[in-house]
Amino acid sequence: MPVVKEYSTIAEFIKSVDDAIADLRKILGEHLRKIEELRVKVEQEAKLKSVISRLGLTTAPSGTELSLKTIKVVVNPTAEQELAMLEQALESINNRLTQLTALRKDLDALAPLSDVNVKITVIYVDGIPKNIILRIA
């Protein structure tokens, strides 16, 4: 869903992009830590299942998935399911970070306008600036 935001200076807009990049990097780091913890858990579960199967026992099924119209719900997910979902989220965050970083480099071309009194309207799509409207104030 497109969002429209207004800024009073180029510097203010550039700072908002820098802040968004910093926030995404922080979130990315937090998710990477969670993923590493889940990878360890996946390995532990695999070892446990291996031992249980060698003993001739079966493990109870878990990770029931319910598909609603717009979202998937997983009840008591396995570590593997949770890891897959977090990796998918991490990929999405990384894509946004890549787009914002590329945008930030492009904005360097507008930096000379920092001292010019302009009104800036930015149209965001999925959290990424897609269009910039500059108006001389």
C-alpha cells in the first residue's frame, strides 16, 4: 500500500533513509541470532529423532499447518519449520536493506540541494521510496 510522506529538506529525507537502513540492519542482526539458535535446535531435534527411531519408537507429529486466505498458521512448529519461516523473513529484510542502500547512494546526487528551500513529497511502496516530487518553495 503506497504511503505519502513530506519532508522540508533533502537532508531530512536522506536522514530518514539512513535511519531506515540502520533499523533494518539492527533487525537483520537480531534475526540472524535467532536463526543460529534455531539451527542448533534443528540439529538437536535431528539427533533426538535418530536415537528414538533406532530404539524403534515413533515421534509424535508436530507443526500442523493451517492455510487461511492470506496467511499460514503453524501450530507447535518444528524447529525446521520455524527456521524456514525466519529465513524467508530474513531474505525479505535483506532485500529491503539492499534496495534502501542502493537508493541512499542515488540520493547523493541530490545532496547539493540540501541548502535549497524545497518541499519534498515521497511516495513509498512497501516501505521503499519509489517516487520523489520536488517543489521549489
